[in-house]
Amino acid sequence: MNFDLTEELQMLQEAARDFARGQLAPRAAQADAEESWVGEQVKLCAEMGFLGMAIPEAYGGSDLGALGTSLVLMEINKACASTGTTVSVHNSLTSESLVRFGTDEQKQRYLPRLATGEMLGAYALSEAGSGSDAGSLVCKATRDGDDWVLDGTKLWISHGDQADLVVVFARTTPDGGSRGITAFLVETAWDGYKAGKKERKMGLRGSPTVELQLDHVRVPGANVLGEVDQGFKIALALLDGGRIGIASQAVGIAEACLEASVKYAGEREQFGKTLGEFGAIQEKIADMATRVDSARLLTLRAAALKGQGRPYGREASMAKLEASRNANWCAKEAVQIHGGAGYTREFPVERYFRDARVTEIYEGTTEIQKLVIARTYLR
Ligand code: COS
């Protein structure tokens, strides 16, 4: 078994690393402090082809494959997790929805614009009463001739106020449970679409999370994604891929924590020695490095399976479970190594600590990942 990346993937990884270090890292602290949208950073990602990673070249995408996408996301998130969330959602939840479930006509209509970033994509599943229990959503779609009319409120939607195209999941059969949900491609310019309250969040402050109000949004029948009443399976299938994106994000944050800690441990002196000369700190660094690698290996395994067209749902959940827990652990230890300084905004570990927290919550909590994994063994 060979653990080396191909030369092509190594070159991609280096290019993404250089880009993220040069263009994203210098802007990350300000976006966080001001809670300002990372729009400029997303544009820069578009210029690198990172908004078309899931899209075939025939539609103008960069088609980097699942492994390439994961490697790029790790580097972006190491520099700026707010940009990382946006790029992950756009690629894995919106563009992929069309690549995997769209008709030829839908692909032609939207993919070229998603690939260049002319259109930014979002994904709207959660509601006030349906988070982990996503199949109980109540936002409704009513048929009207060839069209559908959408009414309801979505919650916790990443960049729902900046997106141009949103995959919206709505109820088409009232008593149908998870079998009565349909996926719709909704353009945010259409009448009745409104981004509401913006959440005040602990982390990822450059990535707005908003409520969406859908007030009689008229969606043409041509914008139904997949089959009517079969949208829940699309939602879950997309989340399997999205979870590799969040695992990649967590790996990136954990690596940033490790790098910052190694640097600080080499510079800071106490009792006439650098921190790195103390066994207690060496132990932390060793544990952090091992957790980074364990998360990275699980994430790349899930991405490799996906890229090979093999089943990867369980492995994606394992990767997200491990990587998100490890990122939080590494962030806690990174703050600890920095001591009082780590508790201030003078050092980036304070931001990493806050950004890491949500990786155990969104796109399926730690508890949901365990449920998904356990079911594959126990059923
Ligand atoms: N891919 C495709 N289809 C899937 C699937 C997957 N990964 N997992 C389940 N399905 C199918 C099932 O086979 C079932 O199909 P049938 O109706 O033909 O039987 C259907 O989807 C419903 O599955 P199930 O009955 O298992 O659904 P549950 O309501 O029990 O929900 C969990 C399962 C909890 C796993 C799901 O609701 C979940 O992942 N919740 C978390 C949601 C989430 O991540 N929210 C965050 C949103 S983005 S921030």
C-alpha cells in the first residue's frame, strides 16, 4: 500500500498552500474581528479554480477529484476557516448536487457559472424544528401548474445572504415523512427569497450564517432536482460528501494549531529554557501531531474511496468524527501551550479554538456521525 500522493496531487497541494499562506492567512484575523464576509477571499479562490473543484472540465470546472478537493480544503482552512466553509459548501453541497443529480439541461444552465464563481452556491436543509432530525422538515412546496411555490423558513444557512443559487429542501407530501421531501434549485434573485437574521456566532465569523425566508417563491418545474419526494436521499448523499469537506476543514485547523504551537514552543522561554525543552510540552506536541495525522489519514481514505466511486458514507462519518474531535483537542492544547497569550487575540490560536468548535456540530453532529457509523455495523 502506497501512502504517497501522486506528483500531480503534491503540486496541487503546494499551489494551494502557497495561495492560502499568501492570500488568505493575512486577511483571516480581520475578517474574524470585523465579522466581515470573506467575499474577496472567495473571489481569489475562484481565480485559482477552487470554486469548480467538483465540476467536470466540459462545464468549465477544474475537476480536481475528491482527493484533490480534500487537499485544497485542508490548506484553505489552515489559513482561514471562514473561507474554507464557503468553498466547501459551494463545491460539495451545491455544485455536486448538480453534477450527481442534475439533468443535462440543469447542468448546462448552472455549472459553468458555479465553476467560475459567477454564481455562489448554498444549501438549505435545516429548520428551527429540524436539525439532526432533518427528515421532519416542514418548509412546504405546493404544485401550481408546472411550477412549485415554496413557503417557509430555513435556519443556519451558510452564506445564504451572499449566494446566487441555493439547493432548498421542502416538503411536497404532507404526511410523507422523509419520503415526502423534494430538492429544488432556487435562484436567490427570485421574488419571495429573503435572507433574514444573521447569527452572532462564536467562530467562523467571516462566513455569515443566516435565516432564509421563503415567501411564495415560484420555482419552475425545470428546477426540481432529482425526483419529486426523493429529495431526502439527495440531502443525505450530499452530506456524505460534505462531511469529507468538514473533516478536511478540521484537519486544516488542527494543523494550524500544531504549527503555531511548535513555533511558540521554540520561541518562548521560561526558567531559562524554551517551552519545547519541557517534557510536558513535548508530550502535547507529540499528541497533537499524532491526532493531526490520524485525522488526515481517515479523511484521505474517505476521499480516495469517493474518488474511486466506491461506497464512502461510513468512512466520511468516521473522518468527520475523528477530525472534528481532534481539531477541538488540538485547539485546546494550542491555547494551553500559549498560556495567557493564547487567550488573547494577539495569537491566532484563540480564533482556531472558536472556529474548531462548530466542526463537531454542523453537517451532522458528533452524535449523528456515531449513529451513522454504528448503524452500518448493527443493522
Ligand atoms: N445517502 C443516501 N440515502 C440515504 C443515506 C445516505 N447517506 N442515508 C440514508 N439514506 C436513505 C435511506 O436508505 C432511506 O431510504 P428509504 O426511504 O428508501 O428507506 C432514507 O434515506 C431515510 O433514511 P433513514 O430512515 O435512515 O433516515 P432518518 O430520518 O433515520 O435519518 C440520519 C438518518 C439521522 C442519519 C439523518 O437524518 C442525518 O444525517 N441527520 C443529520 C442531518 C445533518 O447533518 N444536518 C446538518 C445539516 S447541514 S449544516
